Amino acid sequence: MSGRLYPMHLARASRNKGLGLTLAVFCLLVFGLTIVKLSAQTGAATEAAAPTTITQTR
């Protein structure tokens, strides 16, 4: 195997870096949306479980 880099290898390396970056951004997007959705559900659950005070007026 020779140590020469042909244009095909440079193009492939560039494409692989772009694909890797795209995959990383997609993973971060899914992770972020999951965190937001879980925190919204947790907030709703704690509000529903919190005791409410009923005040009566006479």
C-alpha cells in the first residue's frame, strides 16, 4: 500500500467528516428534545401531585 493520497481519498475523508458531524448534530438534537420532553412531563407530574389548598369564604 502506497503512502500517496489520491483525490478520491481526500474526497472520501471530507465526506466522512461531514457525515460524522451531521450524525453528531442529529444525536444532540434528539438528546435535547428528549430532555425537554422529560422535564415538561416531570413538571406536570409534580404539579399534579402537589397538594392544593382550598380556601372557603363565608
